[in-house]
Amino acid sequence: MDIHEPVFRSAVESFELEKSELGRFIEEAGKELEAIGDFWGGTKEGVAFYKGEGGGSGYEAVTGQVMEGMDVLLYAHEEIARRLRFMKDNVSVTDWVLVSVMLSKLPPPDPDRPIWGAD
């Protein structure tokens, strides 16, 4: 099996770069919001905005959810890059002759039992 390492390397680098840029953007946005401070104030409306009201989420809860989502997004970029590297390495070291010999020993497929994902 032929694998094009430059394509994999490029994809890995793209995910790593995007993770870095997203991380930097998130950090800068967080600093800007912190610099603004408690802009909602201590009024009834301000507290409702921050804490939520009538079963709705306020700024405090939503901000936590957004930050958690950003952490997941950054982790996903890291994992995609890691798994692309792993996939490239596995394809590179696989003994494809042995794989083809093993596959040739499998019984023929049963036409009455479609494989997973087949329509």
C-alpha cells in the first residue's frame, strides 16, 4: 500500500497550527473579557444577566460552557494530529503481503448477511 507521507505531514501540521491559533485566540478573548470586568453591574437586571432568570442560563453558566467547549475543540485538534501520525506510522510498518495472505484465508462473504454499513 502506498502512503503519501507529505500529505499526512501537511494535514498534521495544519491541525497543529490551527490548534495553536485557536488557543491564542481563546486566550486573547478571555483576557479582553476579564479586562472589561463585571459590566453587568449589581442591579436586578445585571444579576439576572449574570446568574440567569426564569430557568434560563446566565452569562456565568454560558461562559463556563463555552470555555469547556473550547477545551474540547483544542483537545480534538491535538488528537486528530496524533492519530494521523499514528495512522501513517501503522501503514508504513504493516506487512501488506501478510495481510493479503490472511485475508485470502477468510471464507467468502454471505450474500444474505450484508456487512456493517452496507445498504
